[in-house]
Amino acid sequence: MFDSARFLIFLSAAILLAIAPGPGMLYVLARALGGGRREGLLSALGTFFGGMVHVFAAAAGISIILAKIRHGLCRSEVSRRRLSLLPRDSYDS
């Protein structure tokens, strides 16, 4: 059931976490204050592209894992049993 009080608490916490500066923001701020506009801009671009590399690497890794699981499921009964969440004695005859 929908509880409006809990939803408002959750929404407030999510907004506070979204607007709070993280380590990347503080790094860019420190570089901009210490070295000027150019260093701040280069630091912002560096953290952006570093984040994009991380996102693409994570997406590629998940895709590879899903492809291997699918291949294993289609390949043999042993693979199905390894991936099963059931205890071993529940499917042994």
C-alpha cells in the first residue's frame, strides 16, 4: 500500500543525496580555485570522461556475463544445476 509519509521521507533523503557534493565535485572545485578556470574545466572533463569509461566498462562486463550465462544454460544440464538457486539435494534423485 502507498504510504505518503514514507514516500516524503524517501524523497527528501533522495534530494539531499542528489544535491550533496561528492568527491569528484570537491576535486574540481579545489582545482578551479587553486589553478583557475582552465584547470577547473580540464578537471571537470577528466572526471566526466573517467566516469564514462567506468560506465561503458561496467555495461560491457554485464553484457559478457549475461551472454555466458545464457550460453551455459543452453549448453548442458550441469550448467543449469550450477546456476540454480535450489539446494543440491532438492533436484538430485
